[in-house]
Amino acid sequence: MRVLALDAATEACSVALLDGDTVIGRHEEIGRGHADRILGMVDEVLAQAGMRLAALDGIAASIGPGSFTGVRISVAVAQGLAYGADLLIAPVSTLEALALHAVNQGAQRVLACLDARMGEVYWGCFATDASGAMFATTVPQVGVASTVSLPHAGIHQGIGRGFGAHDALRQIPGVVFDARSAAALPNAREIARLGAVRLGAGGGRDPAALEPLYLRDKVALTEFERGVNR
């Protein structure tokens, strides 16, 4: 499979091109300016591979959760590229990408968490089956860190910036993490591999059907709505 993947949903902006077992990638933690950088990254990886968009089997798009603006950039750029080259799109969540990174490091159960601001986290749990394939054991959720719970017994590898931002996550029994995993952000390399699996299994979508995964219905909540004591 030849798959282009892109992600702009968090502080990081990344693009990766998967060609069989080879991955060419760019990953920069830029905070802002994703819209100005992401297309340049696409051009760079395609040029390095000597490949045109039309030669791809599809595009893997990060759909969030993450920042509202960043998720929109990921979805819109993926749709534009896919329309232009007549390609299908495979949606991949940022939590899945984080979890796959942990699985590739040997984890069998994973708790992936990203800081959602406003005192909340985006989170989801994942595990591997007997063949090593990864699957979700919870639906992706958003909420205060103290409400995060593991769906099954057993050690879970924690990964994602949520662990650096919320003490409550670090107190969950059964969760282990280190400084590197607590600083992790999604990377298009993992998004490319997850997208390739979905595209190969016939899970590609028309670009018009791609939908962002915001989780939070309202971007701005009042202190009363968030239950914050003044």
C-alpha cells in the first residue's frame, strides 16, 4: 500500500508517506501555523519518494480529537488532496495513533490521553489480540481526568500529553508511564500504518464522508457549565 497520512490536531504537525514497509515522515511541534506548514510537508515527502498523489492507494486522515482548528485543518487538507487526486480516505483518531506507538514499543494494553484544556482530557483504551492486532476497548471520550477508568484489569501503558497535564491520570491503579510516553504526541507515521490497514480492508471513504471527531459539543464552556467553583 502507498498511503499519505497527515495530522494537525495537536501541537504537532506531521505528514508521512507509507510505501510498503518504508515510511518517509516529517514531524514538527510548532504550536500554531499548521495550515502554513502542512502542505509544504506533503510536498517534501512526495518529492523525497519521487511520487505523485495520483500514484497513492489512498490518504489516511487524522480526525481528532484535538484542537478545534487543528482538527479542521487535518480534515480539510485531506479532503482537498483526496478530491484532487480521486483518492479514498481512511479516518484515524489521534488516540489510536498514540496507542499504536505504545503497542509498537511492546505494550499489550494502552490508555491514551491528550490534554483537552478546560480541565479535561481526551482519552481511550486499547488492547492487542492474539495476532497482535490493536483494537479499542472503550469509545473515545472527553471528561475530567478523575473520571477516567480502565475497562479491564491488567497493566495499561499510559501515553500522551494528558499525563503531563493532569495529576489524576498518574494516580490510576494499573497504569504505568515514563517521561517519554507522557510527552508523546500523535505522529502521522502511525496514522499511515493504521490507514493502510483500513484501506486494504476496503474501509476507505469518499472524501465528502470524512467527519471530524471533536467529542466536545461546545468549544467554549462557561465556568458554571464546567462545574468550576469561583
